[in-house]
Amino acid sequence: MRNRVLIVALAAVALCGCGDETPVLSKGSADELHVRVAAARTAAADGDRAKTLKALDGLAGQVRDLEDGGSLAAADATALRRGIGRAKRKVREEVVPAPTSTPTPTATPVPTATPAPAKPPGKAKGKPEKGPKGKKGKGG
């Protein structure tokens, strides 16, 4: 099915030089157009929607340049643009865009608090030890 997606554009390119107007497309320019069509066809066959549309945009730009330069008849340029437009619609309908990769969230390590060291049992400096019921111990 994808191989047929761009057949319209290929047929339109085959029309080059068939118009009634004076300009005739040179063989080199026709070959360049065919190369662009082949690139679009390959991208479509690979299922690369973005690359296919980009190739068709390049083809449309080349058609415009050839027409502006006087080497492509207006009727041929119109037929090509029509074919390119049809091919773009087909691509948007039939070629599924490649899924975008979403980064998998990674767990961020949370620093844990280190507990303060316990005070060793014993006397506190500078304070006398108290005996039972808060009385000072008897000493000598």
C-alpha cells in the first residue's frame, strides 16, 4: 500500500515537458525531480512520515524554482504541484507517524539523614551529679 502512496506524484513528474507552452524541462532537471520522488517513495515505504513529507516539500520547492527560472512550463508546474498535494494528503492518511520515544522516568535517589550520634552515658561536664530526688550526692 505504501508503495502506491506516491504514485500520483510520480505520474505528475512524468508529465514534465508535456505541456503546450514553450519551456521544456531539461533531462538533468527531470532526473533531479525523479531522484526527489524516489527519496519520497523510499521514506514512505520505510514508514517515515516526516521524512516523506520533507522530501515532498523539497520536490515542491524544486518545481517552484524551475518554474521561476523559466525552465518548467506553468501547466507542467501546476500538474506537478497538484500531484505533490495529492501525495501529501495520502501520506498524512496512510503513513503512520513514527512513535516518539518518551524517556522512562528514573528514580532519583533521595539522601537519607544520618542520625546524630547518641550521647554516651556519663557525667556532663561542668555539672555535679545529682543523687536520688535531686539531692547532691554526699561526699567526704
